[in-house]
Amino acid sequence: MSKSNIRIAVMLSGETRNYNTVGDRQHPQYFVNILKEYYDTVDVYGTTWSHCEPPDPTKLALKQFVQIDQSVIDEWVMEDFMYR
């Protein structure tokens, strides 16, 4: 079976909590490996809060990873509802 030349992007978002200690079959890399069986390119992006432990890059290579402070959401919520 030949692989599809479609490029896949996977976005991981939220609190990383036990990301670095979760078992192999529960780790996002397991899902990415399955996708790589069918697609040539699978790019993984991630975002989490600044108080969370960043994902271990040796477990899953992220094309881009961003940590942001919770205040970003707090400030957005406080904006005028009609203009946000």
C-alpha cells in the first residue's frame, strides 16, 4: 500500500499534566505513528499554559510548541463582548 502525499497537521492543546509519563499506547506519539503509516508528512503542533511542564521533545518532535500565560484568556474574557 502506498502512502498518501497529503500533509497532516495534528494540534495538541491543553494542560500537559502527565504528558511525559503516560504509557506508550496512550501517548500522542502512538497516534502519530499510526498516521505515518498512511501519510508521508505528519506535523505536530502544541500549546499549553506557562505553569505546565513542557512536553519532552525526545518523546514526540513538535514542529512548533508554545507556552502561554493564563492571563491571555483572562484578558480576552474581560474585553467588551461585542468587540472580541
